[in-house]
Amino acid sequence: MDRSWMRADRRTKEYQRGVEEFLMYAFEHGFDENKINCPCVKCAHSKSWNARRVRDHLFLNGIDETYTCWIWHGENVIESGSSQSVDQIPIKTENSYAHLCLLQNTTAVRPYFDEHMSFLMTKYPEHENDEVWLKKKQNEIFPRWFQEKIASDLLNEKKWNINAR
Ligand SMILES: [Zn+2]
């Protein structure tokens, strides 16, 4: 999917179309029209609004340009257009995680997001209270961190093998 619109001027048709496409994407992936995670620069995924408000924010504040893989809105693999769900991901092959970009709000992954957040706060104490910065950073480095985390969990506890059944 072409997401170059995210870098376009907010007054252009291209950007407008992109915003609509983004909202459609969220609906198609089962998000409630009244509760869509807001990817605008100010909210940076820390708040959820109804579709109208998210649209307003995207025009007023602009969209987070680094958010090219829509993990907070149902996208879970880098190959866009795939509708594979987290359950179908071959959980036992460590290497497959290299291609993942995971859903934030699946119950299995959620605790890892929280853990990652604490990790970020420890690693960047100077940004400890800057939620926007932290969310952005998390977006950037979570997939990679998660991959390593799972690999080490597999070795330590075989936790994911159990969960995968
Ligand atoms: Zn917002």
C-alpha cells in the first residue's frame, strides 16, 4: 500500500485521500468507529477518539510520519495486504519474527508492549515523562526488541510454544 501521502502537505487531496484510507483500514480491521487509536503527532497513539475527531487531529496536527506500519490499527506483517492474524503466525519459527510487525492490542502481545515501555523508560531516563516521545520510540524499535525477546523466552521458558497450542 502506498503511504507516501503521510509525508504530503496536509492541504493536498493526496493527504485527504490518505486519511480516509487510513480510517477505512482501521474499520476493516475491526476497530470501533468510536474508538480509534489516534496516530496524530500530538496523541502519538496514546489516545483513542471517534473517527471524526481522529480525522480532525490528522488535519490539525498531522500524522506521525514514522508510523508506516500500522501495527496499532490491525496490521501485523510487513507485507501489506495480508490478512494473516496473529494466531496464524507460525509461532515456533524464531526467524519468522524478523518479518513481523505486531498488533499492539492482542492479549498475547500487550504485556510485551508494557514491558517494552518500562525498558524504554529505564534506557532513556531523560525521556521518562515524555509519553509522546516514548510512544514514538516504541513504534520504531518494538518489532526488533520483540523478536529478540521472544527468541530468549523460547530458550528460557518455552512459553510461546505453550501459548501457541
Ligand atoms: Zn490525535
